[in-house]
Amino acid sequence: MWLLLCALCLPSPPALAQAPQRVNRCTTAQGETVFTDRRCDALGATSRMPPRTASVGNTGIYRAGCARRLSELTGQIRDAVSAQDVNRLSSIYLWSNVSNATANHIIGRLESVVQRPLIDIAPVYPESAPVMLDPALAAAGAVEAPSRPRPVGLRIEQTLGSTATPARTVFGLRRQYGCFWITL
């Protein structure tokens, strides 16, 4: 009797946790973007963000390098989120002139970013008024068309936990010491 009573007092084993549902951003052969929980190749599409391949001789040890190109910075962000490593993400954050209290807040925000599944990383361009060109001058080649502006940030598209609820974080971009850095 005593044994039966003790057995009833024990907590029941937890239910099996469901694996988080991953949302993939795929591009079809027609160039359309499709969001799905299935693999892109199952739809005859390609992944918008192919996984990074390890370089030859990679020991698996993370070595932070200076991101001199925007593609390197986005790769470092992707690697940090894939590994759920806030230290990797914080290594590319521009920490100059940040107080201790602000740093704790920023680390908390970076921690929440690395805990969510990554869907996409896209550049953010400055909003500017369109340049109006005189059609006669443009046709004569006297005026060059305006060049594409440089990005001022990176938009990180993610989902919240195991749901399909979208989450977005926008990092500012700074170029300092010849490297790209993120800011919040």
C-alpha cells in the first residue's frame, strides 16, 4: 500500500517534446519565393540560404576574423545562429561606447536572436528620394544613372520557437577599422 501511494506521488514522465518546426525560404524555377516546412528540393526549388560548407582543414574551432565584405559578415551571423552561440554573434558587434547596463541589455537581445531559427538575412538600404533625370540628358549619355546605395543594415528574418510566427531583427551596419560590424 505504501509503495503504491509513493508511486502515485511521483511526477509523471514529461511528454516527448516536439522538435522545432523549421521554416525554409525557397526559390522556385520561376523566381518566386515560397515559405515551407518541407525541404526545398521536395518542391523542385532551391534554398534561399544554402548551408555554408566547411573549408578544407577546418578544425571546428571558431576563429573570429575581420569581416571585410558584407558576405563574410552575413556568413558569420548565419554561423552564430546555426550554432546558437551568442559569443560568436557578440564578436561581430561594435561595442565601443557601450555602458555595462546597455551591454547586458544588448547581450540579452543577441541571445534571443541566436535562439530562433533563421530564415533569411537581407540588406537594408537607406530611404532616399528618387533622382529625377532630364530624359534628354540621360538619352545623350551626359548624365550617369545614380549608383545603387550601400546598405545601412541587415534584416534578420526568423520564426519564434517552434511556430511559424515571424520575427524580425534589424542590425545597423558600421564600417570601422576596415571591417563591417553590427549594431542594435
